[in-house]
Amino acid sequence: MSDLNIDAEKAIRDISQYLKGIVAKDRTDGVILGLSGGLDSCVMAALAVRALGPGSVSVVYLFDHDSDPDIADNARLMAEFLGLDLEVIEITKDMENLKIYSPLFMKLLRISKLMARISASSYKLICGETPFQSTLRVGRGEVLKPWYKRFLFNTTIRHLDNGFTQRHVFRRAVLEKLAQERNLSLIGAANLSECEVGWFVKDGIDDVPVQPMTGLYKTQVRQLAKELGLPERVRSQLPSPDMANGITDEFGIGHDYADVDIVVDGFHEHLSNAEIAAQGVPEPEIEDIRKLMKLSDWKRQSPHEAPPVSGVFGSPLRTNSAKTRDTHKTTKVTCDA
């Protein structure tokens, strides 16, 4: 298996220095971020507190009536753990005004967690690809073919994707407004894995200019969580986009993050599919993940600050010295345009 271990202690130090530099450059009084309760935002909040102290970190939980209460509990747990006051803002009324709950398909998804899984599995069986792949195609301007695929997408998945997009864009707008009013620097918590396969909303909360962890795979963010001593409940949770009842990141993407990380790292190492498959990922999955990377290229066009650390193949941050090379030749963080 691929060794994705990094020097987590050094990564934490480097990100801490970076955050101090952002605040100094922006001449702000600290940072603000959305604390969803998911692993990434919890790690980012902990890093911010490590760098700046709790008095200079503001965290906001923005929810609507489809948000997962378990994730909300994690947001409260982390705020208490870090000594932060969690600001809670409900956006249900705003989402009602945008009519994201109105479509019949969205109402059906609330019935049971099984509805989302049955719908996604049926879509893939009929259309030959996952709903996520179809959203990437539509986002890049493709017309879905044949006609029944386009019809099924427009009557089901399009509404789910629209609701996900509207929530994340609105959350970003709220946080940008608060940052401006309070003289704070807005930071995001996206990671490299989701950036590379397009599992984020363009111009949404995970696409803000300052994203300190977009050089690290999900596997490596977990290493930071352990090094930072985050509560086990937070570290062991299933990654979720808070999109709809029963949908996790890995279900939506169609692959486990562990496999995504191996394939993306193999891409940076310029390995063939056969060489990556030798690390335990089946070739059909490799092909599919590479397809996601290609289909999502249109999402990675927003301007971003270069992340302060990189965990890709060849980075000095990697603890396996055999994998250390000239990072200028091997490091390619495509989430930064």
C-alpha cells in the first residue's frame, strides 16, 4: 500500500505560521470559518486556535432543516473543546425562498436514508454512471445523452445538486459578510482529495481564496486530527457533505477516500494504472477516479492562495524518505488555479 504518512507536527507548525501571516497581511483581528462539525472544519478550527488563540478565532455553524443533527453535535463539541463560542445561524427560510425544498424528489429524499441510496443506485444502473459524474458533465457544459439519461437527471439529480450548490454558495456569502463587518480573514477547510475529484461547490464555502489544507489528502488530514488530539467522536465520523439524508462523501463520490488518495498520489508520481493497481486499488476504480479528475477540471479555476504545506508524492513533508524528490517536479496542487 502507498505510504501517505506525513510529519504531522511540522505540518501543524507550518500551517500555524501561515495563518499568522494571513492575519498580518490582511491586517485583520483574526479569522472566521464555517464549523460544520465535519472532520475537515474541526481540524481547521483546531489549527486556527493553535496559531492565533481562541480569542482570535470565530466559528459559525450554518444549518437548515435538512442538516444532520449528529454533525451539529460535533460542531458544538469542537467549539467547547477549543474554548470557542459557536455562532449558530439557521438558513432554512433563505433556502425556502430559493425553493430548494419544493421539487418532489427533494421531498422524497426526506422519507428515509434509503431513498438517496436507492435513487443513486437506480440512476447508475440506468444511466451507466453515478449521479456525481453526471453533475460534473452538466457543469462543464455537456448535454447528457441519451434522452432518458437527460430526463432522469433533470427530474431527480439536478434538484439535489442545485440544493447542495445553493446552500454552500449562500454559506460563503454569509461568512464573507461577517468577515468584512468584523475585520476578520475568511478561511476554508477543503482538502486535496475533494479538490482533485471535484467534490466541492465552485464558488462555495470550500472554494474561498484561503484554503490552508488543499495540499493535504483526506488521509493526511486525519493524521493532523490525531496529532491535534481531537475527540474520538470527531475523528471517527463518516465524512458527509450534509447534502441529503443518507449521503456521505464516499457514497456520493463513489469511492473510499483511501482509494482516491492512492490514485491521486499515483497520478502525481506519474504511475501507470497497473502500478497503482499493485497497491490494492482495482483498475476499474482507478479509471473512474481519473475520469472524475478530468471531468471536474472546470471547478478548479478559482484563484486561491497557494497552500502552506503539501503532502503529495515527493514532498519533504512525507515521512518516507524514499519518496522525497524535487517538489517542483512532482507537486501539483490543482485546486490552485
